Amino acid sequence: MGLLDYKFDQGRVIITRVDDVLNWARLSSIWPIGFGLACCAIEMMATMASGHDLDRFGVFPRPSPRQSDLMLVAGTVTFKMAERVKRLYEQMPEPRYVLSMGSCSNCGGPYWEYGYHVLKGVDRVIPVDVYVPGCPPRPEALIGGILKLQEKIRNESLLNPAALV
Amino acid sequence: MLHEIKSLLIDKFGSEVIQSENPSGLQPWLAIKVDFIEKVCHELHDNPKTFFDFLSCLSGVDNGPQQNTLEVIYNLCSIPHKTQLTLKVIVPRQTEDGSLPSVPSVCSVWGTANWHEREAYDMIGINFINHPDLRRILCPQDWEGYPLRKDYKTQEFYHGIKVEY
Ligand code: SF4
């Protein structure tokens, strides 16, 4: 903290844009709703555990959609689950983001042809911001996806939002 | 062993109880006439000589439109006698009035049969008579068709979501 102390300790001011401060706060504490749907969830858990430590990016799973900024769809979305996923998404406060992790939730994955019960891509029920390919993606890839999302948030303007298309 | 059980059943229920048999192979089996299956299972369970106290598995099989039959396979096991037995029931694929082919439930003999029969109902479309709770167990309740039938075609939409890739 040496540099910051030196800069701010005598009541000095910094000048920045409100958007930049808000975005910096938001992208540094992306809280995902903690749920996993299949094998990809194991890799997600590994990413959050001490080895890869997603917490250093401020990513910390929450047990309720009401407290979450991000929905990490980690695994196979069946039709039976799809409606629950959609409802959870609707319960999240805005601004909210969706990261689709793994081939299954990107496009149906290994079930794309004969998996009568698998939704062929979670983007058929909720809008997806970041797709992470892999079956399953390695933790590094998931971290890469989170960084992409941070990039997206960094370039947004909450005060002057682009129209949803 | 198979021979003894066969004569025991014929003594008790008459010769028409056995529809066919296969004494060789890894799992020698007796095909029981469909109307007798519940009584036969009760007998094999209650008789101290056989005492099949455990239903290891119950599966539904579709033999396809060519053979035009469905099967239910019962894998029995007697824990004290250390013996195993495979029973089958073979029913036609189609009934005259278009309803599902029916097989008496063996839930009253082994509680294990409850979920196995629900699975066979869900996947193959076999109606188990006198089952206490015959609902789909894997697919959503309003799913159309029986996915493990050889001539199964997926529905086009489920709750407005396209099913195919
Ligand atoms: S993408 Fe692969 S690893 Fe991930 S849930 Fe699907 S099958 Fe499992």
C-alpha cells in the first residue's frame, strides 16, 4: 500500500469518472450464484478452491440469486432444469450476467444429437454474456472467462446504459 | 437350479406359467406368462426353499418394431441361499385399444420395484398394474413419448423451447 498511502494520506483528492468507480467496484466483486449442474461443476469448484482461488478476483459464490451478479451455468442443462435456471435468472437483481461454462451449456455438448432431454444451449432460455468452451474447461479457461466478463463490465456505463438489444 | 425352480413353479401354478426359457448363458432365464408374474414372485419370495428376498434390478427392454415385443426383466437374488435368478415377462408392443402394454406390479413383493417400475414406465412405456405411484421418474411429468422405445421421435418443442439441435 506504500504508493497509495503516499498519494492519499494527506486528504488529497483524485479525479475520475463515476462510471469508472462504479465499474471498478462491480468488476472487483462479481458474486456468482453457487450451483453446478454436471461434471463442469467439479471444475468450477476446483477453480473456486484454494489452488486457483477465484476469490482473488472477488468472485465468491452466494447461496441466493437475490445476492448474485453472475450466473455461472456449469454443466448439462436438461429441459427439466431449464425452467428452474430461467426462474433463478429472473430472481437475480440487475445488472446481471451469465457465463456459460462448457460445451453442454454452450450448445448441448456431447448430447447435441441424441440427448433428447438436453437443452441445446442455455442461450435458448437466458441471454449469455460469456461462453467458455471445453469439456470441461480447465480452471484457467474459466478464469479467462471471468476476466472477459470483467472487461465487458469495465466498458459499460450504468449511468448511460446502451439499449438492450 | 433353474430346473428345480421351473418344476416348483409348474407344480404350483400349472405348466402354462412358463412361456419360454433359456437355460444357458451368463444369466439363464425363465419367461413367465404375464398374468402370473405377481403370484410367481410372491411364491419365490415366500417359499423358504427359494427365498428370493432381494430384487437386484428390474429393467424394461424394447425389442424393436420387428419383433414387436417389450420385456420386463427381473433379477432376483437370495442373500441367505446365495443364489440368483432371472425372470422375464414378454408382452406385445401394441395393444388393440392403443393404451400402454400392461404388466402387474411386483411392488407388493419388493419395495425396490417401486422406482424401477417407474423408470421402465418413463423410458419404455409399460403400464404397471396396481403400482402405488406410477409417475414419470426422470423426464418432466408432461414429457411426450417414451424415449427408450426404438422408434422414439423427440417432440418438436417443450414449453416453447426447440428440442432438436
Ligand atoms: S461440457 Fe463436458 S464436462 Fe461439462 S457438463 Fe458437459 S459433458 Fe460434463
